[in-house]
Amino acid sequence: MRGLQGALAVGMALCACSEARPLQGEPANPVSWEEEISRLSADHCTSCHSGTAPAGGYRTTSYLEALGPYEAPVAVAGNAESLLLKTIDPARADAVHQPVSATYSSMRAWVVEGKLSFFRSGIHEGGILNPHDAAFHKNLVADAGWNFASCQHCHGEDLAGGKAGVSCQECHSLQVPAGGTPTCSSCHGSAQSPAPPRDLAGNTSPSLRGVGAHQPHLFGRVVISAPIPCATCHLVPVDVGSPGHLDPALPAEVTFSGLAVADGAAPTWNGTSCANTYCHGGGTKLATDTAAVLRTPAWTLGGTQVFCGSCHGAPPSIGPHSGVVFPNCAGCHPKTVAPGGSIIVSGPPEARTSFHMNGAIDVGP
């Protein structure tokens, strides 16, 4: 965000006469993060409140970090009893914070009178970047029916700066079409699919959790099943503004349904891999198969973890498989497995079909 500072003065001047949106609130808050508090914080706070193990788990190295966790903010606009102020108040500070209590008056001016302004602006209120503020930019776009046309007027069709000289892409990875109405792939995915890559930060490497194995699942690129619908692991919103879709907290929630919970499977997600999903050998029947070798593939290590024998044995240790030798599966599962042992998958990449991994064990002609 520090990169925005120099561009803001020029950008706001250029947009000052714009009629794309009305001016918001007080144009000049007395103290703001960009102009005063970020430097004050760097000089007095970040020596303890930075790095991988910050004191109290609290960082002050950026505006959003200084506000505190979304669920329990350390600083609340207009509130003189915010935890931040109580902690450094000379009359209440403990021995650890007494040495920085001289910052109290400036911090109080920022929190109370300045209402946690990010910057001083003639266009936007200072709370434009505060998730708890009514003027938070997400709220402004929501009020416009999730149309970005007003944003594009100043920040450019590509939201990369425009005449404002301030790029939305510093924090987001947005591809909003002309006219401002977003699609699913405006924030993640591509023109071919809303599933990453790209993730919300613009990343494309499967080694990152936001990208991971989305594409192998959605398009069946490991060629062992039909594509796995998005709704199997996520609640799919009806539109951009659907409740729960644009939650402030990341990453996106994993909510299992459909194929993932077939045959009584009770899947879990620990942030790096799934366990007990039907797709990877869970459920009342397959879970008892002791011959499976890899039922919890890592989300970021690719499709090479999925092979015959990974989710169930080849052959399984359960049922009438005694004496069966791979690849002699087609005798009992002719709809699922070809005589050579390969999984039968047909149809185009975006609409493959297969009896394999369909929630039932298909036996017979």
C-alpha cells in the first residue's frame, strides 16, 4: 500500500472534477495512516510487532495489520477505548508499552478524530481501505450492484491506474470487462473457467494453495473420472453478491457435498489435503480397503498422486477380489475399466463422462 502514496496526490487532483461519483464525507481528516501513522508505527512499534513471530501475534507493518484481526480489531474508528489506545495510554500502559506511550496523542487522533483514515483525499473517505467502514471500497461496489463502471472511470478500464494513477491491481487481480459488470472469472480463473489459475492474488503456480489442483479436478485432467463440479468442495454463489461469497477472511471455505460425501464418507480438510472423501477412497465400503496407498494427496503436489492403487487397492483387499491380478478388472467392471486396465472416460474435456468415481460400484455388463 505504501506504493499508493505518491500516486494519490496526482490521482485525486485529476479526478477532483469527476462526476462519476459524489464526493464522500470529510475531505481532510487530521491524521492518516499514509501521511503520519505508518512512519510513527515504523519508528516505535514494528521492532516488536513485525516478522514471523510478532509480539502478541500483532503486526503493525501495514495498514490492515495495524487495524488488527478482522474478527477482533485492535483499532475501531471513533472509539477512544480501542485496545490499541488502551495499550499505549500513558495512564494505563504496562512497563513494556510505557516507552512508546508518547505516541498516544497521535494514535488517538488517528483512531478517534481521523477515524482510521488511510489517506487524506478529496474523493474518498479515509475508510476506503478499512473493512469495518461503511465507505470501504467493497461496500461502495456492492451499493452499485457490483458494477465497477465508476471505478473504471478514474482507475481505467483495466483498473490498473487510469487517470487516477492508482492501480486496484496492487492488491487485487481483476479482469472486469468494459461496462463494469463482473463475471466469475473477473476475480479468479480465466475466460475458459472460473477455477484457478488465476487465484485471487493473480498466482498461477499449482504449488500455491490458491491454485493447487483446481484444474485437474474440474476438467478431469488425470483422466480417471468425469470432471468434479465446483459445488463438491465449495458453496457456489448464485451471483457475486451472494451471502458468504465475498467474506473478508481468506482462504475460501471448503464445504463438502455430492460425490465427496457419497457412501457415508465424512471428509475433512486441514488446509493442505483432504481426508476421508469418497473421491479418494472414503466411505463405508472403500474405507475398509487396506490396500490403498495414498488417500490423502497433497493439494499442491499435482495429479501424479492419483493412480490405480492410490484410493483403493489394485485390486482392493475387500470384496470378491481374492486371486484377481491387475489389470484384470474389466471382467467384473466392463463399464469402468478397459481390458488393458485403463479407466474408461469419454466425452470432451469440459464434459467428460465415466462410471469411475460416480458414487456407486458398477459391476456387470
